Amino acid sequence: MEDRTDEVVRLRAQIEALREDIQKLERTSGEMQAAAGRHENILDSITDRFFALDKDWRFTSFNKPAALQLKALGKDAAALIGKRLWDEFSDVPPAETFRAVMRDRIPVTHEHYYALLNEWVENRIFPGADGGIIVLQCYVTRRKRIEGYLADGQRLSGTGTWALNLGSGELFWSAEHFRIFGLDPEKVKPSYPSLLEWIHPQDRSALQNAFEHAVRVKGEYDMEFRIVRPDRTIRHVRALAHPVMNDDGELVEYVGAVIDMTERRRAEEALNTVQAELARVTRVTALGELAVSIAHEVNQPLTAVVTNAYSLMRWLDADPADLQESQSATERIIRDAKRASAVIARIRAFVKRGNDRKTRMQVNDALREVDGLVRREVQAQGVMLTLELAAALPLVLADKIELQQVVLNLVLNAIDAMRGVPDTSRFLTLGAEPYGVDAVLVTVRDTGLGLNPHQRNHVFDAFFTTKPDGMGMGLAISRSIVEAHGGHLWTSPNDDGGETFQFTLPTAASAEC
Amino acid sequence: MLMPAMGTVFVVDDDESVREALSSLLRSVGLRVETFPSAQEFIRYEPDGAPACLVLDVRLPGGSGLDLQGELARAGKDIPIIFVTAHGDIRMSVRAMKAGAMEFLSKPFRDQDLLDAIGKALVRSEDASLARTRLAELRVRYETLTSRQREVMGHVVAGRLNKHTASELGISEITVKVHRRHIMEKMLAQSVADLVRMAEKLG
């Protein structure tokens, strides 16, 4: 009995334990069911389509979006469970990718155009725990379209984009960026040092200086330079860069665009050439017509003067001399000489009136425009141009075109003067500041070779030049323009080398009183 | 250069000072001068046939001097032209010279250059005028011939023998000889060769 009782107790304990196990199992099963339900809910609530295949390519599950998609294709998801993929779908575009994941057990993301749905889809394919594969599929048509627009936009506008990671020195280029540089994205890995090699040697240091300056001040930059493609053709590009800072304000990256300016540049150059030619022809024609007109207007009275003088000699030479005729001839000589003089005075007055186009204007505006005009030339010559324009300058009374001719002439001279110094020390400063209370001082300072004392004494003389192909008229004309404005133009050496040309312009207030 | 007596110089220039000065210069060497401010006014002027030349400015209001040159040639007014211009180019002077201009001078010119050109022009004009006078006299003489005499003269200058002329005209050879003598007398011809030259001039 004793034994039986023990047996019963033991059995009861076992039953109890079993019941606990069962309860535990029931709990676990409930939890598992709940978890499975939750997973199902999660899978159903995501918008991506989900389906799983076992190792024999049989469908094991679908989420709701997948079932809906199948329905749209005329298939019943529930009926597909247990069916083999290859039996149901003869044409599976990423078949090779599916097979690769099944074989290699490595996740793959793959995009393809699904013609039946007229959509671009992205399949993320994972190896499943049961030895099969799991596929998450989403529509990416919209993204693909935007990417396409972007690429088309880049191609059509000749604009490439890039990003430079300042920590790693890595450079990322868009496809259009590669195309502009004539490089193959498959073969070339761009970097900042390799970038410099593709820049035209004459523009390299200017670009490097500008970029390094931008990095120092964490600023933007906007540069035009030339690149040399592998096939040795030269393209003009403009690069814009925008700094990207982290939360601590440290510069981490530059993002930017590179724009192919070659065609625009070519068109501009053609336009400039045509305009310059037109201006030249117009000027020459106008001068030619003026010269012919002056020649005739002045020549007639001069012819009369000369002819009267000849006849005067003959009347005096006659025997006896005809004093009355001599008197008349002399009077005609005086009258006609005065007439010739009056013609010249009239022309002078006309020329003066034609050129007097003075308006009240801001010197700084005129200088900024000159800066815009010479910017390309300045960069091409490896010169750093700095504007030092005092704020709130008084207005001057000036002919803007003439004023700009003077400044342009001084700037181009300065650039020429710096050809003989290394391009790392070519600095040009264009400045404007008040000069006393009733004038503005314009300064053009270079770090070129400077003038010797003899040159400085004669540099404003007409036909004096220090250039092999110079006319020697630029500074003479400049000085006469400045003086016609009531100002002075002079030059002086810099303490640290180079030359400074300066001129004054009276303020409009003082010029008008 | 010796100036032909009674030569007249016509001056066409739009500039009064130039006209006055030229007039004074030409009068100082004893030339007759007539000045005109435009081509139109000169065209209206009928020259008297005495030796003359024209000093003509290339640039004139209402048509160039070159146009006037062409107009005079078309009108048969044979007058030597000396062009003067303030802005002559080679093409213009070549055109003027080809059209028969005597000279092409740039203003202002040397007095002697102009006077030499005028002298040459007046000599040419005088020669032409003399030739015209002689032709006129010849015509007057020819007019005095009878119609029969003119007929006979035609045969003589054609080199026909008297007997051929006689048989063709149906007259005797003697009569032909009489006509010949009268023709020679009336035309003041020294020889048959002389008469042939006269016939050529009469055309």
C-alpha cells in the first residue's frame, strides 16, 4: 500500500508537473500565436509586399499588400500557399537574383521594371531561417522618375554635382560631372589631388588658392576655370560650392555643382568679337567720315588762301604792281584763313559736346562693373583681385564709360606688369575712398615689377610705352580723361614693390558749384 | 608757257572763296575768267567758240564734276577740262583722265601747275577751234561747186580716169577736164592729193 501511495504521490507530482508544462506550453503557444498574429499584423500593415518561399521554392506566406497585388494579377494568394514559384510564375524578372540568394545566403537589393504592373520595383531579398528566402518588394517608380529627371536635368543643363568629404578627402561625382570632365565613372575614382591634375595648369593655382581660402573662412566659392579632358580638349567650367557644417560648427563637407560653360563662353567670345569689331568699324567709319568732312571743310578756305597768296605775288610782281588787286587778295587771305579757323573751332565744340555725358554717379558701381568685366582675364592671368571700396562715398559727376575706360586701362596695365612675377604673388587691389572733403580717390595697386624713375617721368607721354606691342596712348588718354573731369592721375612706387596708379575725381557737389 | 590770246577760263566750284581766288590768280596772268557756282549754271552758258577751258571741282552740289564731264561730252561741247578736288582718290582721277580730262589737281595746288595745265588746255582748244574754222571755210568753198562739179569731184577723188568718168556721166572727156580745172580753182586745191584730203575732211 505504502508503495502504491508513494506511487500515487509520485504520479500526481508528475501529473502536476505535466499540467504545468501543458499550461506553460499553452501559454507559450498563446504567446506564440499572439506573436505570430502581431507579426502578421506588422507584415500586413507595411505598404511593401512581403512573401516567403521555402527551400523548395514553395510559397509559405504573403502579407496583405502582396495578396492584393496578386489579386490584381488574377491570382489567389491563399491558393498559392504550398505551390512552387516556378510553376506559377514563368516569367520572374529577377530569377537569377532569387537563385543567388537561395544559393549564397547573402541578402541582395535589386531593382527592375515590372512591365505587368508598369512600375519600377525594388526587391530586398533575404535568406530565410527555414532555408528559403524572404522577399520585400516596394514600388520605386516615383524615385526612379526623379532620379531620371535629375540625370536628364544635369545632362541637359550641363550641370554636374559633387560632394567633397574634407575628413577622408573622398570626392563624389554625378554622372554628368564625369561626362563634363570626359572621364569614365567605371575607371576613375575622383579625389581632390586627382581633380587638380585635370585643371588647366594656368588655372590650377588660382583654383587651389580660392578653394583653400574658402575652407579657411568656411565660406562659399564660385570660380570659373578650364579643365583639360583626357583627349586634350579644353572645357570652360564654373564650380560653385557650399560648405556643410556639423552641429559643432565644424566644416565637414563641401557640396557643389559644376557647370559646363564652354558653349556659353564660346558664344560670348563670338559675341564679344563681333561687338568689338562692330565698335571698331563704327568708330573707324565715324572717324573716317568726320575726317573727310573736316578735310573738305578746312581745305576749301585753305585752297583759297594759298591761291590768293599766289595771285598776290603776281599782282605785286606786275609792272607796275597792281596795288588795288593786291589789297583785295590780302583781304581775302585774311578772311579765308579766319574761316578755316572757325571751321576747326566748330568741330572742336561739336566733339566736346558729343562727349559730354557726365552724370551724378557712384564710383563704386563703376568699379564693380569693371571688376565684372576683367574677372575672367584676372583669373586667367593667375591674379588675385581685391576690391577695397569705402562705404558711403559721395557721388561724383562723371562720364561712366570714360571713367571705366580709365580704370580698365589701369587694371589691364597692372595685369601686364605682373606677368614677370610668380603667379603666387600677383595681387591687384582696386579701391575707392574719400579724398579730402570734395574728392574721391580711385586706386589701382599691383605687385608687379614697377616702373623705373625714367619710365615714371614719361609714362603719361603720348607714344611712350614699356610694352613691346603697346601704342603708348592708354595712359595719355587716361590722364586727359581724368583731367577733363577736373581730377588728377598720378603714379607712385609701392614700399613693397609694384606700382600704384591713383586718380581723383571731384565730388558732384563740388563740381557743380 | 605762252598763253593764247583771248583764251577764256571757266571755273565751276561751289565755294565762293575758291572762285574768287582762282579768278584773281587767272586775271593776274591776263586770262579771261568766268565763274559758276554749279554745273547747272555752266550748262546753260553757251560758249562763243573761242578757245576756252574748264576748271572743275569734282565735288559739286547736285551732281559731281565727273557727271558734268559726261554731260558735256554727250552734248558735243568739246572743252578741255582740268579737275581740282579736295579729296581725290586714284580711281576717281583714272576715271576722269580716261574720259578725256587734261589734268587732275589736288587742292590746294601750286599756281604754276594750274597755269601750265590751263595753257595746254587752251592750246588744245585753239587747235580744235582752228580746225573747226578751216572745216567751215572748206564747206563754204564746196558750197560754190555746181552739182555736176560735185559729181565730177567724187570721181576724181575716187581715182577714176577721165574717160571712164566721161562715159559714166555721158559727157565728153574734154568737158570732164574743164570741170576738173574749175573744181581745183574753186576749192583752192594745189593738187589732186590736196583735193582728196579736203574730201576726207568734208566727209
